[in-house]
Amino acid sequence: MIRIGLLGGECTGKTTLAEDVAQSLNGLVAPEYLRDFVRDFGRLPQLDDQEGIFLTQQVTVHTVSRAAAHSQVPLVIADPLPLMTAVYSLVYFDSKELITPGLSDAASYDLIVCCTRTDEWTPDGLQRDGLMRQEQAQAVIHDTVVPLLTARGHAVIVVSGDRSERTAAVNAAIGDLDITSH
């Protein structure tokens, strides 16, 4: 089975990309736990919540991966990679505590996909904080996280363009991987 992890600030098209790739390549999506947290608790997370959100995202990906293996589904897409919680910890709380565990977790993925900013911004009224926070997250991803991932030898691609271009780029990047042997 192939595991793909998505990185990108809020409203960068991660969920749309995950769904499109899953549909085109017969995969399953491990959804973002942060959305459930905000909905269930009716508030944005605080610093003390970050580790639990990170761990729950890891468990979500693991659970979906087990279901995929049981169903012989060849692909799992983490929307997002648990490492995104570390990015948000830096952006919102100036905390680097989750960077090392996030990088360690990222080692278990076959491909990491960084989504660039799209032209669309869709406020949801609860958890999306705006373009400034999106830009801060994107800066942490591209200036800090991607160099650390590539230095460790992880396969990382950056996708941009419209929906079909992004999906095609991810499909092409995993095209050389034999999804039946993973």
C-alpha cells in the first residue's frame, strides 16, 4: 500500500486534492481530525491541545490504513499529514515541540505533497483564520519543513495550478510506484 501525506495551509485545496486522487487511483482518505476537534469542542485548539490533535491524526491515518489493507485498497491519503499540526503549533504558538515527532511520522509515507495557495478562499466561520495565517503556514512549510524533509531523503513534491493540474501532478508522481506491491 502507498501512503501519501498532504501539507498546506488552510484553504490550499488539500481535501479536494485528496478526494480527487483517491477517486482516480482507488484510494481512501484519512480525514483531518482538526475539523472534528473544532466542531466537537466549539473552539479553536490551544497549545495544550496540539499533541492530542497530532496523535489523533496519526491514529486516524493508521485506522484508515488498516481498513485499506483489509479491503485491499492500494492507496491511503492523509489529509493532512500529522506534521501539519506541528506547522500550526509553530504558526499559532511559536512551539517547535511537535516538529521532531512530525518528521519521524513523515518517514512512514511514500510521498509527501505540498499544496500551494489557490485562488479561492472559503471562510468556514469557525476554524479558518484568513490569508495572513495561510501565508504564515505556507512559509513554515516551504522555508522550514520541506528542507528538513528533503534533507532526510523523503519524496516531496509541490503542486500548484488548478484542480486537474494538481491531481495530474500527484498521479504522475506516484505513477512509477507499484501500488500493488506496497
